[in-house]
Amino acid sequence: MGLNNALVLGGGIGGLAAAVALARCGVAVTILEQADAIREVGAGLQVSPNGLAVLRALGLDKRLLDKGAVQGQAVVMQAHDRAGDVARLELRQLPAPQQYYFMHRADLVEVLLRAAREQNVSFEFGAQAVKVLPGDVPIVELADGTLRRAELVVGADGIHSRARVALNGPDAGFFTGQVAWRAVVPNRFDHANVAMVTMGPGRHLVSYPLRQGRLINLVAVEERKTWAEEGWNHPDDPANLRAAFDSFGGMARDMIHAVEQPTLWGLHRHPVAEVWHGGGVALLGDAAHPTLPFLAQGANMALEDAWVLAQNAMALDRYAALRKPRVKRVIKAAEGNAWRYHLRPGPVRFAAHTVLRLGSRIAPRRMLGAFDWLYGHDVTAR
């Protein structure tokens, strides 16, 4: 017998994708969303080929272009204090059918929301889960005291997941000593269709175009000793951002000075959950493996999770076994990028930048091939 019904906690990217994938398998799905409507604000994200493979399998890839997604041509690394590229990773050389897109988070949510409604997914808004009780028939207790039951409860409820607590107990994330500002500015700078990483001592700026190139998404990361609150939607004074990046010149400086309403995000490290499922409850996305933003894989890992979970909803051991090694490798790679982006002037930075520069000029395809394990991984083909 197959799975008949499921509750999904959270209407973000992972929750919506899981709902669509499960519904396509014949499961009656209800999304419990604590907000009164699904309205993903946020900023930009990068849909890499491994995440795009899931959207393609769900029949949604063409809709990304309809929403103004920009096809990425390259990842360009620059130093904050000198002109010219340190390295350039040519995304246009990815093997077919791999493609790389930049898009607004709200646009991807809208694409997934439309698909969920087309698959007759039900929504219950204002439904804040306060407790999840695994069991033969798992139970979700809501803030108003009412209960919801289903054969499967999917915890797609983020870093403060009640489903994660039910399976693993509480965990205390720790401040990494890094913060990130997010902002979107008009593209008055002729920003190419690339993800530009401008690297400086103890900080870096990532920028790329959105919505057919009309906007630019900015993520500015700084190392600091003072604690900052977790979560990415805390308003901050743009003067703080400008002060932190006052040593940056060129277009990076101009883009930062165009920011009017940044949000500040304290980057906290949480471990990958030890237990991903039990008693009819399963975790995905940040509820299972919170991911720092240094490899642009948070949304892509959630999309992969959603597909694999739906295909193994009656074999959750297999779901966890397939996903754990993958996400651990991604998280480790992201941590390595943070170190590379923040090198101080000196012999180590000179050597690292020289290796990147020579690699991108002498053996660009080999440099791109170093990402085959990430971008070439297609969970829908397994």
C-alpha cells in the first residue's frame, strides 16, 4: 500500500516543492503555514543545475524564464583593491542540459505555489505548529490548541523547526562570527549576467542580476566579534553596511552605496540533524541541515530533498541514507569558500589568487569540472 496523505509544515521553497512532488505521486497533501498567506519576500537566490533538475522533473523549468530568471554566464572572482578578474568560472560551458539561473526568491515561491495549487494541494494559513508528536499516526499541535493528523508529517519548517526538536531534541546553534547583509538595488551599473564575488580582508560581496537584469541582488558578508541575531530579515541602517565595506572600490562600492533598505543576518552554525525521520515524521531543508550561504546551495538542497523524500516516502531510511552524505559534503565545501573569500593581504592570499588566476586561464574546463560532483548530481535520474 502507498502513502495516502501528508502534512507539510512550512510553505517555503522546500515545503512547496515537497508538496508538489508528493501530490504528483498521488498523495493528498495539506501545507500548514503559520503566516496568513504565502508571501516570500527576501531577495535573490541561485538555482544551480542540480536544483534545476528537480524543477525540470516537476515540469516547472520553463516557468522560471517566464518569471524573469536570468541565465548565469559565469562566476567571477575579483579582489576588492585591484582591477581585473582573479578568476572566472564559465557557466556557459556546463554540459547540456545543465543551466544556471539567478532569480528572485519570491518568484520561485510563486512558481511552486502555482504548481501546488494545480496539484490540488490544500493550504491552512495561520497554522503555527508548536509541537510535533511522532507515532503510528503522527500529530501536529497548533498554537490554538487544535490537532492535525496525517500518515506523514514533513518538517520543512526551517531552522527553528518543531519537527526537528521532536526527533532530535533542542540544539543550540552558535554564532559563526559572521554576518550578512542582503539588499536589492536597481541595475544602474550594467552588471553582467554573472555572479560576481568581490573578495576583501575578512569580508566579501556577492552580486548578480535579477528579473531580466532590472535589479541586482547583493549579499555582503563580514567577519565580526559582536553577536548578531539569527534570521535574515532584520532591518539595518545602510550606514553600517557602507562602513563595513569602506575599503571596497569600483562597482562594488557603487552598488553598496545604492543600498537603501538592507536586512542583517547573523550567520549561526547548527549541526546536521542526527535523526531525520521517525514515527511518521521526516525533515528536509534547513530543518535537517541548516546551510551557510557560501556555496549558494540552501534552496537547491531543499529542492533535492523534496524530490528524494517524495520518491521514498514509504522508505524513509533510504531517503536519509541518500541525503545525509550529500548535504554534509555541500556544507563542508561552503565552509571552505568562506575562508577563501576573506584572505588578508600577504603571501597566503597572493598564492591562493595566483592559483585561481592560472587555473581559470590555463585549464578553465578542468576548473569547472571540479564542480561536477555538485552541479552534475541529478537526484531525478536515480
